Amino acid sequence: SPGTITEYTRDLRLFAEAMSPYGGFQEVRPAQVSTFLRLLKEERGLGPRSVNRKIAALKSFYRWMFAKGYVDQSPMEAFRSLKVPESLPIYLSQAEATRLLAYTRALCNSPRGRQIHAIVSMLYYTGMRVSELIGLNLQDIRPGEGGRPVIRVRGKGNKERLVPLPPGAEEAYRLYLEARPEALSPAAFISLRTRERLRRQDVNHILKRLARALKLSCRLSPHKLRHTFASHLIQADVDVTIVADLLGHASLNTTRVYVHIRMRDRERAVAALP
């Protein structure tokens, strides 16, 4: 996906800077990779997931280098992904989500406010990734069976799925479209200033400002709203396979972490008994 390409490019630039004293990519040896990974953990404070992404980027890059004959052997062969400790997703409570949506709804007296409300509503009510949201085109939202609107979402690996658009998100999107300026871009969400497709950092900036204004208990991000969408569905006893389908998870194991949230809530309820 475009997001993965951007992240891998950033990772390779960082690696190139660190390896410049050794003469570049073709001169790198496993010992130097070990030093690089250690610095990521110890000096930059990166967690296992972030380090694993860089390992994956480097493995992929050196496979390409080997295939092209630029190196005789990949220095990444001996490296394996770090073990990631299990942790439950952090998400907004029902009360926080309600407060967030009420706050953005109150902004709908301006085009910018309508756009903000539509972005937050789409992320919360559909569980889309930020890359999927900014990748939406106007034609991707259309009537489905029974006349209710559905979204054609292009996910990881260009896999498409259809996600229903709930009334709350439908209303927010309609209000935004009424204020959306004419533009050559087919993108559903555009910059109101440049009229070009919104960027990932534009969405992150919007959510960061909202979290600050509302004094939320956790940092607000597109993925946090995705976690909130999935967690609230599981808490409502929606079948995990349906949640996985809505999220576009290739493996059900990825979705099962949300089942633990439901069990944790039940354990708390039982613990409250005298």
C-alpha cells in the first residue's frame, strides 16, 4: 500500500544514514545491522513492533538487492522478528466516543467543521484505516442492497471489501459533501485549501487537536478509532468473524485480541459482586 511504501522508504533512509560510515548498502555486514537495531531500541526507545517493521523493510530490500545481483548474500538472513508482548488495544470508552462525536457535530456550521465531523464519523463508524480513508474516491460510496449506502474500501494488498455506512456516518458525510468545494480530484476527502487529496498527516493533525480540546484519556489517532470501532462491536456481542470481515483482517487471529477485551469487561463485572 502507499502507506507501507512511505514507511519502508523512511526506514531505508534511516538505515542508509547509519550505514554511511561503512560505505553504503553493499558493504553492510550482520554485525553492523546488529548495532543499528540495538541503537533503535536503546537510544531511540523503539518498541518491538517498530523494530520489526524495520527488520521487515531491510529483509525485503536485501532480497531485491540479491535478486538484482548487487550483493552476494543478504546481511539480514540471521535476523528474526522480535517477540512482541501481548497487549490489549487502547480505545475510547462509549462515553468518550459519544463526547467526541457531539463535539465534532457542533462544528458543522463551517465547511472545515463539517469535514472534521465527517472524518471522525467515518473512522469511528466504519473502522477504516487512515490509508483507506484518504484513498476513498467519491464513486466508492454508493447505494447497496436495499438502498442503504455502502463503501468500497481498498485495503492492504489492494483487497477490496464492502462496508456499510451507518446513519451517523451517512449524515456526517452528506453534510460534508454539501460544503465540499468543486475539485478535479476524485478523492472523497480533499484539502479545502489546495483541493488535493488529504494526506495522512492532515488527518493525524485533526485528531491531535481534537484530543487536546477534549482532554481525552489517551492519544487520539486513526488507529485508536479503529480499535474503538472493533472494541465497541465486540462489547455489543457482535460475532468476531463479522468484526474481522468489517476490519478487513486476513486472519481471524488478528481480531481475537478484541475478544479479550470483552472477557476483561465481564471479569470486572463479576468482581463487582459483594
